[in-house]
Amino acid sequence: MRLYGYPATSAAGIAAICAGNWTRAEEHLQAAIRQADTAPYRVAQPAARYWYADMLLTRDAPGDSARARDLLGEALAMFGSLGMPVYSRRVAERQQPIS
């Protein structure tokens, strides 16, 4: 999922995911959600939640799938309210294995 205007902490979180550093990934992605929720560009809000959910599903620790399901639900609602059907479909596809 490529979005412009998302916090740099999202990119740092994605890099940490690629490195398998779950602790750093989670720290960066939680920070990305906090930043997105206070930033003027609303599109960053669902994107940050999508990437955090993706990390949780990849890590697959106890409780991760339930938290990911919640985050994907939030992202889906936000993308829908922003009128972004392509991203809404992508989130819905990501939800399929965990619904």
C-alpha cells in the first residue's frame, strides 16, 4: 500500500518489520498512529493502522490477530469515510484470513 503524506515513523516501522525487529516496529507504528491522529492529513490515519495491523499479522504473537482485526476495522471505516474505495478493498482483502 503506497500513500503519500504518511509519517516517517510509518516508514521506519516498515523497515523494522523487514528486519524482523518486532519491538522497534511496534514502537514506530504506534508512534505513527499517534502522529497521524494529530496531523492535518487524515489519509495518514488509516494507513498507519493498516501497517500496524500488517505487522501484527506477520508477527503472529498471542493476541496479535485480534488487535490486527480491530485496527483493520478502524482503517476500513476511515478509508470509507475518506471516499477511498481502492484502499478500502485492500484492507478488506487483508481482513479475509482473520475474519
